[in-house]
Amino acid sequence: MVRCRTDCLEKPLRVCFEMMGRFIGSHPRWFLIVPLIVSAALGSGFYFLQDRLSNDIEEQFTPVYGLAKMERKYTEETFPRNSSMFSSFRLSTDGSYATLMATSDGNILTAELLHNILDLDLRVRSMQVEFENNSFEYGDICAKVMDSCASNDFLDVIEYNASHVKSINLTFPWYHTDCKSIPLYLSLGSVKVHTETSFIESAKAVQLRYYLDESNQTKNNLWLESFISLLSNESASSLQMSYTTSKSMQWEFEKSPASVIYLFSIAYAVVILFSIVTCWRLDSVRTKVWVASCGVICTGLAVLSGFGVLLLLDQPFVMTAASCPFMILGIGLDDMFILISCWQRSRVLDDVPDRLGATYRDAAISVSITTLTDALSLFLGCSSPFGSVRSFCLYAGISVCFCYLYSITFLGACMALNGLRESEKRHWFTCARVPEDSQSRPSNAFRVCCAGGGYDHTTEKEETEPMSHFFQHFFSPCLIHKGTKVFVLVSYAGYLAVSIYGIVLLKEGLDIKNLALDDSYLIRYYRHQEEHFSKYGYNVMVAVKQPIAYWNDNDQRDLHCCISSFEKLDFVNSTYAWFTSYKHYASTSDLNISSKEAFHSHLSHFLELNPMFKLDLNLTAGSTIQASRFFVQTLNHSMLKDMMTGLRVTAEECPIELLVYHPAFIYFDQYMVISDSTIQTILIAVIAMLLVSLTLIPNPLCSVCVAFSICSVVIGVAGFMSLWGVSLDSISMINLIMCVGFSVDFSAHISYAFVSSPKGDANEKAAEALAHLGYPILQGALSTVLGVVVLSVSGSYIFRTFFKIMFLVIACGLLHGLVFIPVFLTLIGACSKCC
């Protein structure tokens, strides 16, 4: 095990850190004051926080170069909007709108309930909104169709008279009149139809949508806010109301950071208390209360500096980065506990610079490995196709670097000053000199209040705390026992089996409603939407990108072959095309359109009768059709990813060049890249971690063991997060990338201590490594969990997901660091000895 060493870099670094420790120990006040000044200066960047906020959902939570974004660009260029001819089917974006949904436990198509709905509709349309000392209403800003507001089809059918519903034979999903066909499936939900006909017997939901002209977004936003205010105060005993707007998700998402601000203070208070308690000693001199407090302050300075410098550099701040302080808190305290542990193993009789130098010599490499791996994994995450992931990784990576810098300087200076107090045997609180512990073993109360400065006169080191004693005399001997090793190997096999099972069940994609807070009115709307309007999916646009001879039999055959291919898909309900309507018009009018001249001649009259179809044609000045489009109505029978992929594949297989698009595809594109992007980033990060380990850990086999631990922890986290109800999306991707760095922390500490041990036997090496670092690792893990546990009560999916995955990372990492890795190292050592 000791024959193959790669310590050409490790030894010089240990010497450098020892010299650095002595220098800091000799000038602690400078290294205490300068970081505070630097942090205050860089923290001025928070002044620009509001200007740097970038929480646009599409920009941050969809792939930067998603295919749907290129499809949208083509759609907007080829089929430009007509402000006087609005069509919701033909929008290239979600548009600007407000939606209200009225539901009932019974049949909602009664005169009484419809009267209530019509009354509410009237109040919405007549609602007065103030803007620049003038008032306006819906009719002033509505989307127009032939100079009239785009109306709600169902209300048009009953002619805005509730009593008419009894005299009209409504059909579902389409209601046909002499002039047009109306898609009632967009307006009526949970519909029950007659078994032999398509006549509607009852329905449980009515949905009304109010589209706005997008020329003045300021007025639109004011009207939408008033709409939300009106509906939030609406109470009808016979109807359940839910509502949303085109801006609701964005506005609700932006509330998330404010919902966890109070949790920051709770988290820091809990962690400070934990750090003080675990660093408390029954010795009024040797206690590390002030070092523990400064360790928490150190993480705060790191966040202040890291965030501040990026804000000064005009980097956008996304809400996902708000969870960084919780992560930095865990990383900083983990380093602090390692430093304190190494300080306690230095000679008490040495002066402070020598003790700090010895501390840095023993701890700095271990701390450097974990920091370097954490930062590397985060910076690699900056290559993600999601803006939210990039922002988090950049802010977290820079903060980790500052955390490392301040741990070496600021925290080191605090340890040196605390060491000076210890060397002068001064009380931790009063700073008054106290007598050293007498050999007559005074009571604990006396030691805490009136005496201190004792140490082990045999080893000339500080006395071992009870938990370190537990790891040295109970945990380590038990773990290296042969029977325990067999149990550990069996347990690891079970761990892998459950993890792989969870990965098989892992779902992909971010459900957009998860961006809203739990108590948001949107949750109620989405629940009703899923309950009453879940059968019919999206009306997808299919663009014919190339000019074809629509009058030619061969081209018509190819086009109808393409349409038939779409209609054969099990998730397609129907198609809706201008040219099929044109052919029907020609047939009923006994017109011959089989020649180019006749086709174009009759087309102009057809478009005058059906002006909406003009939006589906891209005509040149000579009336040549450069491109056209038709629509495919989908059903919610398949997964969204399968639906979008199926439509795109069908379009590619057609003999005519086609393009499929729907505004929702912008968000569905995440399904196409999330898995590959996550796996690629994690694999690159693992390789980088292996190279770092090979460079800094003086044993190749242990470096491989660290890389193996990373892969094992990532597999465990991915599997167990699936079983915990977390999907693979841009939010969990952030945490999985972070998982790579965090998983190194536990295994690297133990592996480095293992190979650095002077013991000859592998079991003794593992026992000594656990005795020295078992308790600090446990402290770091518990402090990290305590730092994020407050997020479990957050009303935001983003922060709850952060807690869940952080908890799994710490649990799996701790299990590997304290159980699996020590056992594997002893087995590797035994095999190496045999060879």
C-alpha cells in the first residue's frame, strides 16, 4: 500500500502551508482585519442586487439553445402576427391573457350557475383600471378580431344568456354551426356526453379566457393585477373559482426568495449554536467557542464577498443562487472542524506560530482537496444549457473560493488569537487569568468556571474529547472486525440495488407549477385544470416550409400522406388545415382548383370568406405560397417528451419539409437535454476530481477510491431522490453537480489521513484515520444538515428540493466516509500486501 506514492506535489504544499501558518500566526491581527475590509468593499455589490435580478422563467429554466426557440423564430418570421386578426391557436408565445375557471360538484350547465358566471364575466370586462390619471377597461386593451374583442366561444354559443343553454343541443368536443366549428373542449371540462351521440348531458367546469393586445405591456400588467385582485376577493357558495394570468407564474416565482429570508437567520442561529456546543470543552481555557463563532462568520464573509464581486461585475442573479449560503455554511464549517481537530493534535507547549504552522501542515492539503473539488464541480456546471444552473454554479463556485481564502486567513487569525489566549491561560469569556487544572481532578463545574489550560502531559497535546475517544476505542475497532466488514459489504450491495432501482424510476423534467409557492392561487388552478381539462392536450402548429404545388395531385398526395401520418399517432385527436377547408369549399361550390391559375384565382375569394386562414399562409407579392401551416390537436395520452419527440420524428419522415411547434415546446425541450447534460457534466467532474486526487493524495489507489466514492454517492443520491419524489430537472441538476464536490469531502479526508498514517497495517491506518477525523467529519455533516433542515418547511419547491438532495448527499457521503471507504481501504491494503 505504501510502495506506490505520488507525493511530489503534496510534500512541497505541506511545507508551503506550514510556512503560511507560521506567518499568519505571527501577524494574526492583519489577517483578521484585511478580510473584513475586503468583504465590506466587495459587499457593496449588493447595492446593485435589484438591477442584477434575472428571474425570467423561460430564460433561466429552459435550454439556452433549445430547438423550440429556433422553431419559434422561424414561426414569427414566416407567419407574422396581425393585430386586427387575433387567434390563440396561432400564437408563437403564450400571449397576454387572464383565465378564470368556475367549477361545480354537480352539473354547471344550469341557468342559475351560468347566470353567476355571466355576471362575473361582465364584472371582469367592465372592471375599471387607473393608468396615468385615466381609467381603462378590458375593451380598451383586448386582442381584436375584426375590430371586436376576441370573445369566449362558449358564451357566444349561448349568446350571453344563461337560459339559452336549455334550448341548444351542445355537442362535444366540437360544436358545429353553419358558419364555423367551435372547440368547446377548451371551454367546458369534465363533460359527460350521450352514449350514442355527441350531445352534452352535463359538465363540471367552465373556463373563460381574456386575451389582451400586447402593444402596451404596462397597461396589460395593471389590468392583470386588477383581475387577480378581483378574483381573489370573489366568493360564490355554489361555484369554486380558480384563476391565472400569463404573468402569474412569473410573479409568483419572484416571491420565492422572500419566503425563505427568515429561514436564513434561523439556519445561522441553529448552526452557530451547534458549532458552539460541539466545540465546547469542559475547560475554561481550551474551549473553542470563539473559533466556532468565527467559523460561522467566515462563511458569511465568503457569501458577502462572492456574491458582491459578481454583482459588481454585472453578473445576473437568479433566484436559484439564493440557496448558496446554506451550502457555503456547510463547506466552511466542515473546514473549520478539520482545522480545530488538527490544532488540538499540535503540541501545547509550542508557541502559537508553530502550532498554527503544524495545523496548516496537517489540515491544509485535506481542506484544499475538498475546496478544489467543490469549486471545480461547480465551475464545470457553468457549462449547463440552463441559465439557472449556470448562475447558481458561478455564484456558488466563487463563494467557495472566498470561503477557502477566508478559512486560511480570517479563521486562521482567529485561531491564532484564541491560541494566544490559551497560552496565557485566560478565561474564554472574561479573559482573566485562571489557574491550571490541578492534578487532584477538580469538578467539571470548577474547570468550566475557574480553571483551565490542562493537557495530556504524556503526549503534550490537548486532551481528547469524548466523541474522538468513542471513534478511537469503540467505533474503529468494531468497524475493522472481519464480521463487520462482511456486513458492510452486504449493506453496500443493498445500497447499490436500491439506488439503481430508484434511478430506473427517475422522472425527468420540471413541472412548471412547482415554481410557484405552495400557498399560491396557481396551485388551485392547476389542480382544477388537471381534474377537468386533462384529456385534450396542445394544438400544435405544423409548418410546410417549402413551396409546393397544392393543386398538383402528387404534391397533394404527399401532403395528405403527412397528415395521415400525424393522425395515426395515438396521441393525436384531429387535424385542422386551411387546404382541407379550401378543398371542401371548392367541392361544395363545384369549383375546379386542379390548375395553378384556378387554384390561385379561387383562393383569394376563399380567404375573404375565411380571413383567419390568411394567417396560415406566407404569400409573395405574386400570390405564390412560400410556406403554410396546419394544426394538430393532441391528447394527453403520452408523456410530454414522447409527444413532442413523436411529432418531430413524424415531421422529419414526411416527404415534404415540415416543422412542428407549440409555445410549450420551449419548456418541453428540457426533456431532450436534461439527462445527457447531467450525465456529461457529472462524468467530466468525476474525471477532474480523480486528477485532483491523484495530484494531491500521495497514493494512486486511494485516489481511485475517492473517484469510486464520488460515483457511488451520485448513484445513491440519484436513486434515493427518485424514491423521495424528486424528478431530474434543472433544480435537482444543480444539486447533483454540487453532489460531486460534496461527496469528495468525506472520502478525501479519510483517504488522505489513511495514506498519511505512519502505521504499517491497513487496519491500524483506518483506525487512526477514523480516530483523528471521524468526529470532525461527523460535526461537518451534522452542521450542514442543520444548516439546510430549515428549508424542509419552505413553501418553495426549489428550496425543499435543495434540502432533500443536500440531506441525501450528506447522508450518503457520511456513510461512505465513515463506513464504506475505511472498509474498502483496508481490503485494498490487504490485497496490496498479499500481492
